[in-house]
Amino acid sequence: MTRRKTDLVLFSELTVEKALKRALGRERAELIGEIRDSGLKGRGGAGFPTGTKWNLAGAAQGERKFVVCNADEGEPGTFKDRVLLTEYAEHLFGGMVLAAYCIGAGEGIVYLRGEYEYLMRGLKETLASMRERHLLGKDCAGKKGFEFDIHIHLGAGAYVCGEETALIESLEGHRGEPRNRPPFPVTTGYLGCPTAVNNVETFITALHIVEKGAAWFKKFGTSKSTGTKLFSVSGDCARPGVYEFPMGITVANLLKEVGGEEAKAVQVGGASGRCVARHEFGSTIAFEDVSTGGSIIVFGPTRNMLQVAKNFMEFFAEESCGQCTPCRYGTETLLEGIKLLEQKKCPMKYLRELVSLGETMQIASKCGLGQSAPNAFISILQNFKHEILAHPQGE
Amino acid sequence: MPAKDKNNGINGSDRAPLSQRRFKMPEIRDEKDLGAKVKITIDDHDLEVPFGTTILEAARTLSIKIPTLCHHEDLCVAGVCRICVVEIEGQRTLQAACAYPVTGPLKISTYSPKVRKARRHNLDLMLKHHYGECYSCVRNNNCELQSLAKEYGVDFYRFGHDDKPHHEVDRSSYSVVRDMNKCILCRRCVRTCIDLQEVGVLEAVNRGPHTEIATFNDMPLGDVVCINCGQCINRCPVGALRAKDPSDEIWAAIDDPKKHVIIQTAPSPRAAIGECFGLPPGTSVTRQLNTALRRAGFDKVFDTNFTADLTIMEEATELLIRLKKALVDKDKTVKLPQFTSCSPGWVKFCEHFYPEFTDYLSSCKSPQQMFGALLKTWYAEKAKIDPKDIVTVALMPCSAKKYECNRPEMTSSGFKDVDYGLTSRELAQMIMETGLDLPNLPASDFDDPVGEASGAGLIFGATGGVMEAALRTAVEVVTGIKTEDIFKNLDITPVRGFEGVRYYEIPIPKTAAVPELLQKSLGVKTFDFLKGATLKVAVAHGTANARKVMENIKAGGKFAEAHFVEFMACPGGCLGGGGQPIPTSPEIREARAKAIYAEDAGLELRKSHENKHVVDLYKEFLKDGPCGHQSHHLLHTHYLKRGKRIV
Ligand SMILES: Cc1cc2nc3c(=O)[nH]c(=O)nc-3n(C[C@H](O)[C@H](O)[C@H](O)COP(=O)(O)O)c2cc1C
Ligand code: SF4
Ligand code: SF4
Ligand code: SF4
Ligand code: SF4
Ligand code: FES
């Protein structure tokens, strides 16, 4: 697997101990301000401004507060967090210490994807070594009176547990089902306490930002999507792997870098993302355009796009937590519709009804899973109408 | 008020997941938000609501109807059916009105095109897997899904419709029938069983379209720790849960000329059954019902309050015996507090979850079962009818009574003491079948020989009622002071109300001689052993509250010091029972309670020990007084230490 280390942000030089000690010598408000100025938005997919999140969690009242790292990495086609967890564990934990200091948390939890159990030993060793060096525990990183430690919680393989409130339910020992929001985790999170949940990459990026400054970070990316982002690139390209690119890179340029110029479409953002067709390859990958948590799946010229849509929809029907009506039966109904299309038995009228159902799911589902489940289906249908409807559909 | 204060300083475990629980609102953490008002607009109406009000609540104050399915006033918010979605200006997604707290100015539309489309889609998706036909459904005409299908003009099944069942109907329980083909996964039953009752036999399993409500290991309901309370039935919006209906068998008995069919009616159904005939909640139809039952073909109509009075005599005597053994005989093995045993749901709860405490339960049978045993012995003899030809039916507010009458212990007459437990809903159905217009029937009295009963028996129907009835008798017997001279109008208000747990202390300033009727059982001539003592009593309703009291007792808290505790499995007591008319809500239960207390207040006879039929029964039949030999045989029972075992 290719690992393009461009040493822009995430893979650039940083000594965690030094960075932490410097950061914790500063005021909380100043640090949060720095993160805010940098324009950093969450790297887990939803893109919520990290500075705002930490500020809210910091302002929330609570006897206990928590920092939770979302390392559930379940989005199909995403594996960049795995690389970070393997090679930059200390950076991650450092970022969590920083967050804890900013919001006033005493406990940190890493929610680790079940399939990543094999990383557990390494992570625990890193934690132990950091404790020895007083980068965790009492008077953490040289800050008198600041105590913080981290433990690791193993997930059990449900995609929906990557959704932050389902993740918290799972941490509490319940069925992994998203909660109603509001209230949000920043005020009512794990055990009902204020909780900041962030992606692995977000924590690491934040540590770089406080060390090197918001201005440095903003040199990369666009004005609305600052900085760089890790991409997990897979599919029909010459050089699949993990890449760091500045935000705002065009799909075409990205394809050039990974050797996927032939592609007829690219799925940006995994199963819950959008299928971008050739004529849209000029669009940029950024929060304001085509947004992603990092997954890029390249489809070569011979791919059957209906199969792609089917594959994604099977995933959602399988992974829906089953709590709310639109997602529970909507995913199933769309999947049945795709099968009808496959058998050339889907009348246009019904197809329109299915698209309309998809639109309902996008706005009426309880959580992001159901809300994004129809995305791939709808965008593939839009972009590959001719391919999919090449044959008469009966009636 | 936080639940902590409501429940007398004790709190149990909160077992339901947060996603399915309690909070109305991000707790108000900011001083300035306390009592703050927020300006919002709903469908062009401007209004101000307190910070944290849900959109649903706000809309209701304007009488704007937002449809709901998973929402229930007794339960925590779920936000899962999505039928209540509304559009908020500036937000990409629709929001569930039941789950969305107002914390800032909002402009809300409750029937925009997007909203209407989404609701219709939700209904279509629910109907896709809803297998059942309305005309053969117990909830026909009283079904929330059916009403919505009509309101939203469902005229075809957009996404198909199951044409065969996908689940077998579970009829294993004596009380509750589960037909999961009709389930729409609103999880009201789950929240009821976990949150309200803290039994927890129902839970959602599997994911996506395979999600279903299941028991532990998908075992038949009859084989799990279900206490048969039927609270889940009362909160199911559709016909997926229902009580096991014995009306066909009862009609057959009525139609059989050789059978002498007797019905006893409990007070709670009488205060509620009118709801099935369009009367407002809290309309008591006791005496019209007597007429209806006779016209329907029952040979005799008796009042369960008679055996409620008898229960008080037995249970109060049992308590005095326990107190005497503890105080006079210094018997260390005596179990105190004594627990009431007339709620079969509570009894099974205790047997399953607190098996080490079954000896604390009063050995008295419930009024229903006492009546059954007497009908097939004393009454049979008196009326010269062969008990094998007597069929006893009990009109009860309760689904657990169906289980209770099938317990193998309940055959002390030599027959099945009570043949059928019939719920208010089922009797309403039977009456409808006769075409009788219940609300407008002439009034008539109960049949002799037990025609008149006391108001003490009547108030058994409300939480705290058994305690109040027992106190009306015990206080008077022990102190020799008329109870009405201590409690104005004979209303013992401290044990009334709907707080989950109540606790009350009554000092015993002086003592009297033991009445002759009790002397044999007690073995002393005066109540001197209680002089200067303080009687401590407690009341809990809903098994979640029962659990709190039990945990407190286990931990040696203040409830361990009590002498007598009333436990009712159902929220509100029997008037909120699992066999009562649907829907149920705090207001409906309050109205029913009012009807019961009003009826009691209007009676001459309001103390069990003054019921002359009871006094006569001891004289002519039970002979050696309450808790005597004959009583023990017919009116008392024993319990099983079940634990998680299903016996
Ligand atoms: C169905 C679903 C799955 C998700 N999975 C992940 C995941 O695996 N990792 C992740 O970091 N965020 C995931 N998210 C996003 C989280 O809910 C949340 O927004 C994120 O952890 C916040 O961190 P950030 O602000 O640092 O991105 C998922 C969201 C949804 C709706
Ligand atoms: S949208 Fe899907 S995953 Fe999310 S709560 Fe609803 S059923 Fe569960
Ligand atoms: S549950 Fe409701 S909609 Fe379903 S069959 Fe029964 S009455 Fe009809
Ligand atoms: S009858 Fe009561 S105990 Fe049984 S499942 Fe229903 S709510 Fe739970
Ligand atoms: S059984 Fe009834 S209450 Fe329970 S989830 Fe199904 S429809 Fe809802
Ligand atoms: S009633 Fe609001 S989501 Fe079900």
C-alpha cells in the first residue's frame, strides 16, 4: 500500500512531549482560540468546527467530563485512522491530552473498532510509556493539578457505533443506537456528562495546530476548508493507499496522483458519500463542495454502477440500527428497488417514488446513517441514468 | 420536581438506555435559562413557551395536532417512529416534534409539503410489514395506526404489503398474547417493561429490517419472567399485544342451562368501562353494569368489595399477629414489614426478583381468589348448587388476574376457584355484542347474600387504597378510637395520591381490648403490647417503584423499619391495570381515582369490619375468626421462590 508522506501537516515533524508541555503552559482560552482561528473542522465526516465543540464542552457544567476518540473507522473504504493508530499513537494521545486540558476533562476513552483489536497491544504500550514520562496521569505533562488518563474500549463491529451518540450508548453498555439530539454530547454525553467526541485525525491535527500556529495551518486548503486531510484511496487505480492532500484538491488532480485517470466515477465519502461522475471531476474535495471523511473509491470504466449502488445499499440495510422507521424499512425498500432495476422490472413511476422515498430518508431519519443511506443510490441514478435504464423496465 | 424527591428520597437503578429515556431536555445548567421563555412560531401562530418545552407540547397548547406513535405520556422520549416530524426554518433535516426541545426562537411548520410527504412515507413503510386485518383485530376502531392511515388518506400500499404472517402468534402466556405481525416497533412496550415496570422481559433485537421485539432468547412469553401486568398492552398503539380473551368460553357457559354462571365485579373496571362506551374517564357505572350483566345472562352478580372487606379482616389480623409475635413473643423469625399480596403482578415480581422475601408477603389470597373459593364452598352449600356446575367469572382491571386464577394453588374449594378472569375491555366487547346501551341502562343492586360492601373495599382500586382500608380498620380496632375522629371524614389522605412511593407514620396513643373475633388468633386479650408504638406504613405502585422500596429494605434503609407495605404492580394501582380501557394517561387514571374516592365518600358503610355480611360469614361459616383454621384453608395461600426459574 502506498503511503504518501507529503509532510504537509499530519506527517510533519512534531515531538509530542515538547508540544504538549508548551501547550499546557498556555491558557485554555488561548488554545481554543488558536484552534478556532485555524478553522479546523472535524475529520470524522460531519465537519463540525473543532474549536466550537471544545469551547461548548469547556463551558458546559459537569462534575466529570470526558474526551472520547472515535476510532471506530467503519465507513467502507476508510483506513486512514488505522495508519495513524499504528504509527502515530502518541500523537493521538497527545491530542487527547490537549483536548482534555482545553475542556477540563479528567478521563479519556478511545473507542477502537473491533477489527483493530490487534492494535491494542501497541496502543497500551504507548499509553504505559506516556504514563512513565508523566504525559498522562497526575500533573499531566508538567501541568500542576491537571490529571488525565486514557483507556481503550473495544467496539463490536457495528458501523452505526461510529455515530457519536450511538458510540456513547455502546460505551455505556447499551445497544448501539443513536440518541435524540439535542441534547448534544458536549453537554450530555457519556454517563450524561459533557463529552467531546472527535476523530483520530482531528486530535492529531489539533496538536500540530497549537504547536505550529493557526496561520501555518491556514496556508493549506481553502478559506472554508482549511488545512490538509488524509484520504484512504482504494478501487480501480494504480496506487491505492493513504494520502495527505490539501483540502480543495480537485477530483481530477487527486485521480492523477493515485493513477486513476481512467475512472468513470469516484465515490467520495464512502457508502454514505456521493458518487461523482466524470463530468464532475472538476469539483473540489472540501466541506463547501464534495465533502468526505476521507474515503475515496475509484470506479474504472467497466464497473457496473447498479452493482455499486446495490452493494452500498446492502451495507446500509445490514448496518441500520433498526430504530427509526425511514431507515429501517427505507434501506430495505430501496434495496428491493435496485433488485427490481436489475431484473428490469422497475416501472419509471415506482422508480420516481423510490427517489422520493430516498429524499424523505435524507431528512426524516433519526441519524446520519439513515440520512446518508440514499445518497449513493440517488447520485448514481442521476449520473448513470442511461447505463441503468438502458433496458426497458416493463410496464 | 426531580424523581428523587417524588420517591421519598430513594432512587433505584435507571436501567433503560439514555437513547430511550427520560430527558425532556438538555438539563438547564445556566441560571439565566431557568424559567426563561422562548418565542416560537408554529404554523403562523406566535407563542411563548418555557425553555425546554418540546415542539409537541408547544403545539398541543395551541390545539395543533401533531401525529405520534412512539410517544406516550407515561414513557420517556424515544423519537423512533418519525411520524411526528416537523419542518424548522433553516434546518436541513426535519425534526421529531416529540423529542425536540425548544431552546431558542424557532419557526416551525407542522404540515409543510415535506412534512406531509415524510409522514406518508413513514406510514407506507410501517404498513409494508404490518400483517393483520382490521376487522379481525381486537384494536379495530381503537388503533393509532389505523387512525393515522385514515387521516393521511392511505388508499394503497405504495411499497407493498405483507400477505403472509412472518411471526407465529405467541399464546403461551395466561395473560398476554403477542402477535408480532402487527408490531410497528414503536418500542412503547419495551420502555414500559424496562422503565415503568423495571421487569425488562422485552427488548429490541437484531438490526435494520430484521429488527424485532423479543423476549430473552426469544422464549415464549409464558416461559420468561413476565409478571403479566399487561402494562405493555395498554401502551401498545396497535393490536400487537392483547390480553388472552376468555369471552367465548364465558358465553358458552352462559348458554349452557346446566351452568350457574356468577360474575364478581371489581371496583376499578366499574369506574372505567364507561370509557369504552364513549363516557368521559371517571364515570362510574357500577349499578348500570349490574343490569347489563344480568341481561347478558349471568345468573348472579356479586361485588368483589365483599371479599376486599374480608381481605382486610384477614390481612390486618395477620399483621397484628406478626406484630404480637415480634413484640410479645420476641420471635426473631417473624417477617416484617408485611407486604400486601392482592396484586398478582406484584406477587410474581416478588417471587422472581426478591425470592428471599416471599415470606414477607401476606399469605392472604387476593379478593378475587377469596371470592372464588367461597363461591364454590359456602355459597354452593347455601344455594344448594353442585359446585361443579358453578362457573365463576371475575371482572378485573387486570391481566395478571388471568394468570392468578390459573395458579395450581388456587383450587382450595376442590375446583378451580375462579374459572375466568375477564378484563374491562373484554366485558365491554361482550356487552356491545348484546347491543345493550350500558350508559343508559336502569340501575340495579348487587345480588344477595353479599349485596352491600364497604367503601374500604371500593378504594382497593386506587394506589394506597388497600393501605387506607387496612388502617381504617386496624387503627380503630387497636386504639378503640373511631378512625373518623383521627382522620377527618375518614379520609386518610397521606396514603393517597400518585407519588411513586409514599411513607407514613401513625402513632398509637392508646390501646383497647382485643375484640372477641380476633382473640383466638391473637392469643392475647388486649393490645397493650402496641401502646406508645408508632405504626409505619408505605405504599408503592408500579414495579419500578416497588423495586426501589425493595432495594431500600434490602439495604436496611427506612423502609426496612416499616410494618406494612402496600405494593401494586400497576401505575396508579388497579385503576391503571393492564385490562383497563385503552388509552391510559396520568389524567385518565386521576379521573378514575376521583370516581372511586367520590363513590366511597358517598357511602354509609366505609370500614371493612363493619360489613355485617363479613361478620356473619365468620359467624356461620369460617367459625374461628380471621386467620383461623377454615380461613387458612380457603382464604390463604403460599408462594414460590421462583428467582429466574419459571414454574
Ligand atoms: C453512521 C455514522 C458513522 C460514523 N462513523 C464514524 C467513524 O467511524 N469515525 C469517526 O470519526 N466519525 C464517524 N462518524 C461521525 C461522528 O458521528 C462524529 O461526527 C465524529 O466522531 C465527530 O468527530 P470530528 O468532529 O472530529 O469529526 C459517523 C457518523 C455516522 C452518522
Ligand atoms: S437512521 Fe438508521 S441507524 Fe440512524 S437511528 Fe434511524 S435506524 Fe438507526
Ligand atoms: S393493529 Fe390496527 S391497523 Fe392493524 S389490523 Fe389491528 S386495527 Fe387494523
Ligand atoms: S405484561 Fe408486564 S412484565 Fe410482562 S411484558 Fe408486559 S410490561 Fe413486561
Ligand atoms: S408490540 Fe406494540 S408497543 Fe411493542 S413495539 Fe410493537 S407496536 Fe410498539
Ligand atoms: S412520536 Fe415522535 S418520533 Fe415517534
